[in-house]
Amino acid sequence: MNSAHPGPSQRADGQDMKKEGQPGSSSSSLAYGVLDVPPWYLCIFLGIQHFLTALGGIVAVPLILANHLCLQHDPLTQSYLISTIFFVSGICTLLQVLLGVRLPILQGATFAFLTPTLAMLSLPDWKCPEWTLDASQVNTSSPEFTEEWQKRIRELQGAIMVASCIQMLVGFSGLIGFLMRFIGPLTIAPTISLVALPLFDTVSDGAGIHWGISAMTIFLIVLFSQYLKNIAVPVPAYGGEKKCHTSKFYLFQAFPVLLPLCISWFICFVLTVTNALPTDPSTYGYLARTDTKGSVLSQAPWFRFPYPGQWGVPTVSVAGVFGIIAGVISSMLESVGDYYACARLVGAPPPPKHAINRGVGIEGLGCLLAGAWGSGNGTTSFSENVGALGITKVGSRMVIVAAGCVLLLMGMFGKIGAAFATIPTPVIGGMFLVMFGVITAVGISNLQCVDMNSSRNLFVFGFSMYCGLAVPNWVKKNPKMLQTGVLQLDQVIQVLLTTGMFVGGLLGFLLDNTIPGSKEERGLVVWNQIQEASEETLKASEVYALPWGVGTKFCTSPFFQRLPFWPPRGPRGTAEGDQSQRILGSQAAWRESPPGASETRM
């Protein structure tokens, strides 16, 4: 297919691209654009790379929940929860890429739901009995123990399913698109930046398990993604006139995350076999061993198919629903920011309103499915993988389709999924240190449309960012200072004020819309031109239109065109020359086209 994107790399069959399009012509060059389709074998490997990038975040949520579900001493059930969240994340990823916003964004477990979940499970009615904390008293096969943890996850299921309906309503009704009139760069920038900044403590704890292993992982990722990305490696190839021959392939640009993870994992394995790493669990560096989670691998079944209601019929409580709704609000703000960041990184036009409406609605549907399947969590756009797009320079959505299929397989083949959970903690921590740095930079880059010489804008952004870090830190240390006596209200306040991206985004939104300032100064003129141009470009219709001719060949009646999440029938505008001039002028602020960008047939 044809795709105009900056600086593509190599053909899969070894034939060189145009010389001016070789990697290295620009720091923002893409190996594959959003509409490009790499060879199937590259899609698989690149999809596995995205799966590995999301692995730490996906696995972390059920492992954290296990302690509050009374499953501390039941690793087999923990592996079932991991397999379930893998399976649901695969379904939601395919729904989002094929029917949702249609950008290459992986869907996975959300930390926005984790805080209200832990608050709900900390209530006196849901605290684990003392006998479940003693391994000698726990019989994991007894009906009493099974009912003890299943009644908690059923309560959690019901809260997630009810709260997800709110997200579906906001998305499919077009309400989120209406709110985008008032959400500009000064709201989006602190929201995205504060996704990663508050996690520095957690990431440093993971990397600090063994700083030597973490530093090695960081060094390899930086080396491959920044220093060796323009070096072509000769690889064997077959086909064409020469039959068997060698072809140049930009290996380090295509796999800057997968290769370091595999190398670090192998080195940890060698250090484990030779007992170079400590064998005492209380010794520093023990969790860098590859055999610390061996029990999960040995007990997990080879094949297990998760299904809705596998833990029983969900139950609902008001306290749980209100708490999860707070998480839904934060998740939606984060996702909208992720859409813009992803579009910027993969060379796509900024998402139009109908795509944002559809994306948020599909995410709500994904949370509903995650609740029905009993994953113990919802799903959202994975910011870690948005950061991975900036490093790998591979923006093809077919790669994310492959990643979704990999997640589905990992969810059904329990033994293989459990094997990936044995990646040492410091390796994951080192990878996240790099990824979260990229995410923070992507958030700040939204300010390029804003006049940052304005004292008004400096105040709005700086104050929002600082409060997004300071307020959650104070609330976590002083939870009793905000108690109103109403349990449900206390939970909502606690969740909202301890979520940095919500605090920073809300302050940015309020200050940007109340402090006097011109639209040019606030960046709204260019911002709105970008959105309007996105509605009109042929590239936008290719990227964000529904697949299989839906809306263009089928379902083209006026009724469907009035739906807020339905794409327009075709590019709108006047003369082609005027439209092109307007698009080029407005999108210049969105992303700079590097020299050598050309129409390339992939």
C-alpha cells in the first residue's frame, strides 16, 4: 500500500529504498508508518516486542491484587488471573485497533483502577481473615478458601462492569468530543507527563532490586535505539534473481527493546545457573534470579480457556462503583492524551472527534469485558507502548494486531504465559526507566503549539505540574485529614486527589479556561486547525475510517452519519489546492516533515 511517511527503512525482501529515505535522514524517521504492513514474520516479532513492553504492567496488577484477594499463598490462582488479563487485553486491543480509534495502541491493565480497588478491598467487610495470611492454615483446594477469594473478585467484577457503562456513554454519545472544545495543549501536556512522573518511586524500586542488571538493560536499550539505529546488519535472504543472498536490515532500529530484554534475561539465567546471584531471599539482588517464580511455571496448565463469569455471578456495591468511576475519569483523560501522542509518533494526522469518541467508547466496552471475564481490573491504552513507538520507530497498526493475537495466545496457553512472568524484576525496571522518560517527553512536546514566552502559560503549566506531584504526595501521607464521614465520598476524594494525572489535568483545564488569554497565546488556533484539517485529509480518512468499507460502501444512510462516533463519508473541503495548503500550514505545528520524505510503496 502507499504511505507517505518520513524516512522509511528497508523492504523486507532486501531491496533498498530510495537513498534519501534511509534511516538517519531525520531523528523522527519511521521504519513503518501507521498504514504500512510489514511482512508477517516481522509483524510477529515486533508484536512480541510490544507484548514484552506491556508485560511488566499487565503482570504487576494481578500480583498486587493477589494480596488483597487473600491469594498470597495460592500462586496457581495468581497465574489464572494473569492469563485472564492477557486474554482480555488481547480482545480489547483487537477491538480498539480494528473498530476503535484505529491507532496502534495496545490495551492492557490500568493502574487507574488499582487505587480505588485497593480502597474498596481495605474496607472492614472485605479484609482478609487472619487464617488466610498463614500458609500452614491455607488449603487452596478447600471450598471455604475458594469462596473466600471468589466473593471478593465477584464484588470487584460488578463495580467495574457498572462503572464501564459510564465510559461507554461518554464515548459513544459524543460527550468526550464536545469536551475537546475546551481541552487544549495546556490540559493534555500535564496529563500525559504526570502519567509517568509519579511512578518514579515504583520504577526505581524495581530497578533497585539489582542496579547492575538494570543499568545493563538501560545501556543496551539506549545503545540500540540511539547509537546503532542507523547501522544495517547483513542478514540471509532468499528470492529475486540472486536467490540466496545477503540483505541489509536495520535490526537495532526494529528491535531496540526486544533484543536488550532477551540479552539481559539470558545473562540473568547464566548468573542464576552458576549461582553468581544470591540464593538467600533476604539478600540484595535475589529477585534478579530467573528461578524466583518457578512455582508458577511448574503448576500452570498448558492450556486454559478463560470465560465470562468463571468466578461466579458478579455482585455490586455503591462504594465500589463510585470508587471505580473515579478511576474511569482518570483513565479517559490519559487515553485522550495517548491518542494524540500516538498519532504524533507514528506520523498520522491528529485524531478527529469521531475517532476519539469511538476510542473512548470501545475502551469502556473493553472494561465491561474485563469485568465480565473476572480479570480483577479494567483495560486502557498502554502509555508504555506509546513510549515504545517513539523508540522503535515502527508505527504500523498491523504490528499491534499481531501483539493482540499474541496476548490472546498467552492467555490461552497458561504455561507459556507463566514463563514470561519469570523475567527478572530489575530487567523490567530498567526498561520502564527508559520508557517512562519517553512518555514524559511526549507529554511536554504537546506545548509546541503554545506560546511558552507568555507568563500566563508558564504559570498554568508549571503550577499544574507541581500540584500534580505535591497534592497526591500529601494526601497519601495524611488520608485522615480529608474524611467527611461518608465512606463512599471519602473513597472518591481519596482516589481523585491521589491520582497525579487527574490533579494536574484538572488544574490545567480550569486555569487554561478561566485565566484571560488569546486563542493564539493558548495554542488553540493551531490546535483547532489541526483537528479541522484532520477531519478533511484523505490520510485521516484512511487512518481513522472504519474497516471493510463500513461507512463508505455499507451503512451510508443519513441516520448513521448523525452518530457522533461515525466517520464522515469522505474528505470535506473546497478546492484540492486550497485544502492541501490549509492542511500543510496547520500540520506544520503538529510534526515537522524531515528532508527526504517521499511517497513510498511498502
